[in-house]
Amino acid sequence: MKGLTFKRGIHPNYRKDATAHLKIELMLPDKELVFPMSQHIGAPCTPIVKKGDYVYVGDRIGAANGFVSADIHSSVSGTVKVVEPRMTLRGVKDNCVVIENDGLYAVDENKESIKVEGMLTKEQLISCVQSAGIVGLGGATFPAHVKLSTPEDKKVEYILINGAECEPYLTSDHRVMLERGEEVVGGLKILLQVFKEAQGIIGIEDNKMDAYEHMCKLVEGTSIKVQLLHTKYPQGSEKHLIYALTSREVPSGKLPIEVGCIVHNIDSVGAIYRAVKRGEPVLSRIVTVSGKGVKKPCNLEVKTGTSFRQVLEYAGIDWEQTIKIIAGGPMMGTAISNVDVPVVKGTSAILCFTEEEAGLTTPSNCIRCGKCVDVCPMGLVPSALQKSAMNGHYDEFLKQNGMDCIECGCCAFTCPAKREIVQTIRTAKAAIRSKK
């Protein structure tokens, strides 16, 4: 079967062989766990515990501060050591709840469960998802309940599940489909109970044929469709997944619901199943640890709040050979200089690159070859956007639709001059948002 796809894009070396065949391992955390109050797009949470409080697994420790926000829960049982600013993946200090793990993983049997029995309404689903602190676990971390709170005048025609996992090295979603596919299908069935007129489609790239075949078996006898996608980056981008699966284009500045679509990541829809059926909030992440800088590449189930240092030491990091550590994928992830930061809801991977893999180069002048234009999946002119951004011409940047850039990195990847195009555009977008 020929896989569906979108316009433009690139074909990097996907480098998934090191971990694609490795089953998910559970890694238990150290004594101290750190929970930042900002683990999602939107308003940071307000801490609702204080020093000396005892918390159980699943207890809420951060309360959502507004509609576009998501509750945060303790992934362990233990005592709150302190509530204070700590360094996080964002490169700044965020307000954090620090918990001393007692190693018992005790659960409060008297706590009211958030799970929903029987058929559920849209309001019950939104309440359950919000209470579970579910966000976009593909990395975007947009609160899931906001996506489900569709306007009454908008019809949901498609619920699309993103199993593309198009970033190089990453295999966590691949393993979830193989090992926990029942939860993924179960979560989609729950969404289809609420949005009864919608068509459910799971999109999987054709470099994961084992996952595709397994998911096809799981949906037999249902209305859910599993669609093969052509392996190309950034196939997992929300707008490009919609185009590939439905041939619909999301207008500039608009959300998927404008074209009748809701999109969720594989892990996110699995989290919806666990919240509705078991009453479980988001307590852990499946994290791919890979790169030539680690001796034991792996897919780990990691409790939120666990330090990067512990994860890396578990995977046998070679500190001398590793010159770059990336949180997330190599295309859209963030290079970090401090490994004493916690795993959060949006942590999908930790990559350790040697000098060979990092491919460090010195940028040179733009030669106006147009390669960045040829591959831009948004149909922009990245070289012109970079020029406007570097000169501080933000009005011109906006006229060139610079805010539509999805920061996928295709332009920088293909640039023969190795210019830092996407980094410059990202900085300009942040400056424009701060002015607003």
C-alpha cells in the first residue's frame, strides 16, 4: 500500500535501529524528584502543597491556573521537601515542588477517583482529561481538554491519532503501539463515543510496518481506520498530518477544528484511556535514550520529576565522548547544558551525540540557492524570514507569514551554508509574542 504524505519536506537518516526493537523498561527514580509548575503551554500551575506535607502517588500538587493550563500530580509517595525555584529544561528557573521519595509508591485508597463509569458525556470527558493533567505528549504539551472543548458551531468530522513519529532516533510511540496498542485503540474509542459523527484514523509511517500491522489487527471489527503514511519529515506535524490523511488545509493562524479535525498523539490518547477507565493522571513518560554517547540505548518508562542525570547514567552515558545532549528529537529538540533538570510531561527523548553525530559546523553567508524554500513544508521563504529577523524588521517578518513557521528545522537541515535559520526565526517569533 502506498503511504499518504504532504508537500515538500525532507528525508533525513532516521537512525531508529538502535532502539526500535527494544521493549519499554520501567526505571524507578532516586530519592529526590522535582516537579516544575510549568509543564504545558499556558498558565503555570499554582502549588497546593507546602513543606512537610505527605503526598501519595497521583495526588495533585499543582492546580491549573486558568482554562489553558493542566494539573500536575506527584508520581511518587513521600514528603514535600521544599517549594522553590529550580532550573528546568526551559533554561530558566521555574517554581517547583520538590518531593523526597519514600520508595513505597503508596496510593490513597480514600481519594475520590476521576474515572468515569459507563457511557460518558462530552462534559465528563473534558473534566476527566483536565483532572488527569493530560497534555500533548508528542512534545507540544498543549492541554488536551482544550482541544476537546470544541465550539458548538464546529462539527468534528475526523479524530486523527498521530503515530508518525517522524523525528530521527525517537521510537517511544513505536513501542507504545506494539506493547500498549490496546490502550491507544481504547482511548480513541472513548473519543468516538463522545464525537459520534467523527471518523477515527490512526496514521503510521511505513518505516514501522510491525506497528501498522499490529494496530490493524486491534481495530478489526470497528469503524477505526489505520492509514499508512509515507516516511518523510515532518509528517507528524499537526497540519501536515491533517493534509496527508484528509487532504484538508488548516488556514493560516487557525486551529484544526476549523477543518473539522482533532489531532492527538499516540501517548496522549493512551493517557485518555487510563484516565477514564482507571482514574490515572499523567505520572510517567516513555522516553527514548539514544545516540552514540550512551552504551545502552533504551526505551524507558520514567516517572515525571526524575532527573536527566539519573536517566543518562542508567543508559550508560560516556561523559567524555558526549559533546551534545538534546531533550527531544534532533530536529525540534533543545540542546541542554545542565543535566540536573527533571523529566516533564513533554520529554519524549534524551539524545547523547558524539562529535561525529553532532556535526558541528560554522555558518557562512547565504548563497541564495533556494534549497530552504524547496523543502519548507509551510511554503515560506526561510532565507527571507531569517534576514528580516536578524535586522529586527518584525513588520516585514509578519508580512512574510513568519508566525506560520512550525520550527521543524527542514531549512537549516538542507542549507549548504549551515545557517542557523530556524533558531533565528524562533527568536523573532518569541520577541513578537512578548510585544503582544
